[in-house]
Amino acid sequence: MALKKGNKITTNKRSLITMMDSKSPISEQYRTIRTNIQYSTVDKNVKTLMVTSSGPGEGKSTTVANLAVTFAQQGKKVLLVDADMRKPTVHYTFNQTNTFGLTSVLTKQITLEEAIDETSVENLFVLTSGPIPPNPAELLSSKAMEQFFQTAEKLYDIILFDTPPLLAVTDAQILASRCEGTILVVYSGKTEKEQMVKAKELLDSAQSKLLGVVLNHKNIKDTNYYYYYGTN
């Protein structure tokens, strides 16, 4: 949950503002992001979407979790996947266990249907990361991951992926090449321009469609909002 504290926002991973205060200005901005995503393509709805950042601590996990809530509140059947197999957080956010998850599915220890957890939000389901593997990049580029996409797309209206930062490891690039769209989260006053440029280059090299950028922790007239800028 994003909490106002003077002119700053602090993050509580265990609660989400779109759940706790759906009428707040920040919740409205998340709905605006959702709407822009839906209008980003004319002929086809975006069904697989990843949210990432150039570096750690920029708010990507909070952003993707709140987006998942807003899509579910719209009546979409939503699956939020924690694809950050190095520093997973989705199980903390939704108070789930992480005994089984994505890694368990990809290594054929459990089926997708068995690994998915319900949440307190109607229509929203989560797939935690599962046990941290020694080879995340290999798992994400595996045939099993391709099969995962095929199965999940039949079961859900939209699938959102929380990924590691782009500049840290190759995991996000691998997923970017598979997803229909990418949202890049940047932290106002923290993310350097060079980092943003490099992140965009990595997404381009993966032939990812960058739908837009979420500018996080930006104060506008003493009010904290999350802004969305589309890229054509």
C-alpha cells in the first residue's frame, strides 16, 4: 500500500492501495494505466504483459500487483505471475506460501492448476515464484515455459508478470520476447537517464513492444500520483 507521509510515499508490501482505498487518487491513476494498456492496441487485446524496471527498488512489484487488482476489479480473470525467481515478493504481497510456484510448474513437479492460488480479490489469482532455482534464465527460456504460456492463455483473460530488473540479469529480456507488451517503471529522481536508455535498448533487442512508462514517486502540486505515458 502506498501511504502518504508528508511529501513521500512509503510502501507496505503486504497491502495494496487499490484494495484498501479504491477511491484514492493513486488508485485512479492505476485505473488510468489499465485503460491505456487496453487501448494500446486496436486489433487485439494485450493478454500477456510484463512489468519491469531498469534497476531494483523502483516500484515494479507494487505497480504490477496494483494493476492486477484493477484488471480483476473490471471483471477480467487475471493471473499474476512472480517471474522474479531471484528476489520474489508476490507471496508476501498476497500473504501466500511459496512452497510451490512457477519453478515447480516448469520442472514438472506440479501442474499449473495445482500451483495457482486464489486471493481475496475476486477474479485475481497468483502464481508465486516457487523455490529459488540455480538457473532462472534457463527455465524462462525453456520449452516448459512456452507450454506454460499456451496453457495459461487458455485459462485467463490477462496474465501479468513481475520480472527482475532489466539491467541486473537477462531474465526480463527473455520474458519480454514472449510477452505481447511491456511496462517499464521508473523512479522519479532516482532512475538515471542512462539506465532508462539502456533498458529501452535491451527491450528493443528482445523485440518487445514497450507500451509505456510508469513514472513512480513523482510529486505534482503536493499530490503523489503514478503517471502513465504511452510510447508510439
